[in-house]
Amino acid sequence: MYLTAEKKQEIFKKYGKSDTDTGSAEGQIALFTYRINHLTDHLKLNKKDHSTQRALLRLVGKRRSLLDYLKERNIERYRTLIKDLKIRK
């Protein structure tokens, strides 16, 4: 599987408050970004995989809502996260 427990812990350790803090917005956004990148690579090879395309769109929507939430609550955390994850150009 592409997303192991060790990889999740590494993502949450880097972007969350701790490696067990799975509820922080930064950790969830980082995890969604990792999954979105994986699904995007998959769809480049499998163009007709519509169920994966739907899952990708749902993940992008969830990440967008969390980013909006973080932007409203703390703009500095939002800006640093965007820069670290390289979401915007």
C-alpha cells in the first residue's frame, strides 16, 4: 500500500503538533496533499479510472475547506503551510 502507518506518522510529526496529533488542520492538510499527489500520478497513467477521479475531487474539496478554515483562524499558519507543501505557485 502506498500509505503506511510509518509514512502517516512521519507526515503528522513534520506538520502536526506531534506524531500522534492527527486532528490538527495542518496535519490533515498535509496528509490530504500526499494522497492527492498519489492519486494525480495514478490518473496520469489510468485516464479512464472514474472512481479514482471522483475520490480525487472529494479530497481536493476537503483540503480546500480545511485550508479555508485555517486561513480564517490563523493566517500565519496558513501561509507557512502553503509554502512548506508548495500548494500555490
